[in-house]
Amino acid sequence: MKIFYTVNEGLFLLDEKSGHGLLVDGIHRGSALGFSDTPESLLRYMTEKKGICSHVDALVFTHPHEDHYAPDMIPDIYRDKVHLAWEMAEGDLTLSPAALTGSAEKAEKSGAVRPKMTIFRTRHEGEAYREVPHASLFIRLGGKTVFLPADADLISCRENIPSGKKADYLFLNPYQALSPVCEAYLRELSPERVFLYHRPYRIYPGSAYDNLARLAVRRYPISLPELEEIPPMTWIEN
């Protein structure tokens, strides 16, 4: 599996062998909140189905905040491929052939394993956002499991996470990396790699995000897998 980080919490997950690709929290605004809008180049490639976007089979969103989900920006050709996780039933879901497009249809004919998601409800980080509907996701694709807590309070995650779940890759925002339960949480999930994300396209020295991210890196326990920082619009190397 390959992972492309767009910006904010946008991630494109690709199984090169089967051709399955999922874009999670990847169509959004955010500039008014100190984050970033989805790059115009990505929206153009989606409309034209070029580059990595030729493999986007489904769009998955974790909650309705505009820095994660902007429904009016979604290209028309993908509107029937949208999955709003916070409205979906909790538990395991295997995406059906009807939910997939493009090269994934060819993969179905060859018997390739379809993407699987485990959805569970979580509480959004921050008292002001407690009533915002929110879901966290495990995604199984290409033989790897990615865990995306999205903007969840890690205490809520630990309380609600399905029993026995493990992750190969885990993504955290700075607030989560600073959570008092972060170390115990990561030991339970046993990820191979841990990434710091939910960053704007440009980080200005001394900005709120810059200060928070630097603090998260400094306080992150050295006994855990390295907290890897990733720049926007880049592939995460295996």
C-alpha cells in the first residue's frame, strides 16, 4: 500500500496491486480556520481522472467540519462515491463493487480483496465541539491496516475502540500527540509507524500550529515509534 498526504487530514490510500484507492477527508476548505483548502490541482486531477486520481474509488469523510468536508467542492462524477462515516453504521464494512469505480472494477473481476473499514463513534477533541458527530476509522487495504482517529479525543478513542484492534500505520494531530493517554494508546495499538498531520499547506514560524507541533514533537515519548512529520502533497515512503 502507498499513502499520499494532501493537506489538513487528507490522505489517499492506494493498493497498487488491486488498483483500489480511497481518499479520506480530502475535499475541504480550511483557510478561514488557519488550515488549507483542497489544492486546485488535486480537484482538477479528480475531474480529469489523471495521476493518482485515476484510482480514487471512494471518498470517505469522518465528520462535517469544513476543514475535512466541503460537499459543494466534490466533483459531480464522485457524488455517488461519498461515504459519510459519522452517518454510517458502526462495525466492519467491506466496500462493495457498486461503491468502487475505474481500475477497481477490473480488480474485482480478478478476485482482488476489496477495501475494508471499521467505523466507530468517537468524541471530537475540545469542549466546544463535543456535539459534532464524529467517527474514527480502521482501513484495511493492500495487506496493511491504517488507523485514522481523525479529530477524536484520544480518551474517547480508548474507551470506544473495538477490542483487539491493531494498526500498522497511525496518524495523529498535535493535540492527540500531546494527550495524557497517548503513550498507553500507542502501546495498545502497536503501530509500526506514527505520523503527525493535520497541518496547513504553509507553516509560518511562531504560528499557533508551528508552536503546537513543535511542542508535540518535543514531548513525544522516545520509547515509542518515531513521530514522523510529513509535508503536504507528498507520498509516504514504505
